[in-house]
Amino acid sequence: MARHRYEIRLRGRLTPTMASEFEQLELNTTTAPVDTLLEGAVDDGAALHGLLRRIEALGLELVEVRRMADDPSNAAATATASRVDGL
């Protein structure tokens, strides 16, 4: 499987300790709603599932997982998203 960029949205802000669990990803926060965005390249499907398991193990609320387009200049137009409800 090819390496793809992902954006993972979590509810709330991460503490510095929790943020250190995701050092390989860029971390940003939004103010309304207060969410944390993890963004970066993921090697393959197994690595993505590992990230999702780590999020679950830390008790974080997953809001959305979005695979970004390979071409950064066209990412917003062609991104595919999965909304997560009830987690």
C-alpha cells in the first residue's frame, strides 16, 4: 500500500503528554469547536490502524479521519472523509 497523508480530528485539546504519543504527525488545534488535528504521512493501512488503536487506548474521542489527496495543491478539493459518530 502506498504512503498517504491523513488528517485525524480529535475532540478537545491534547495534553503535552498525550501529544507526545503522536510525534510523527503535525499537531494543530481549532477554537470553535475545540478540536485537535493530527496531520501527516502514514506508511500503510496497518500503521493507520495502529494510530486509531492508540487513539482509542488513550480514551480520545475520534471525530473524523480524512485521507488527503496526494497533490498538496489539490488536497481540499479531492480529500475523502469518514465521519465517526457515536465513539
